[in-house]
Amino acid sequence: MIDERILIGKTVEEGTEYVKINGYELFIVQDKWMVQKPLTRGVYVVVVDNKITKLKDVRH
């Protein structure tokens, strides 16, 4: 399970490692982007200056 409190503030590399350990893939999206029926199980995040700033969605 992905804990947003742990993920926010991590670098992209740290976040990628964290989600892989939990069986997901990390995807970087724009804040205004809407996640619509992705085919890939993943964690969708917004990144600013190489830091994860927002968790947009988790698809199982």
C-alpha cells in the first residue's frame, strides 16, 4: 500500500524505489492532467524540481 505521507517530498529516484518495493510503477504527470483508465498499475505523481509534490492517483 502506498502511503502519501511517505511519498511526498521524496526525490524521483527515492519515490521510484519506494513504489517498486510496493509492486507499482511511478508515472510523472502534470498537475492539471486527469488520470483516465490507465492500463498500467501505477502511482501517478506531480514533480517539481525533482521532488514529488502531489499524489494524483494510485491504480491497482
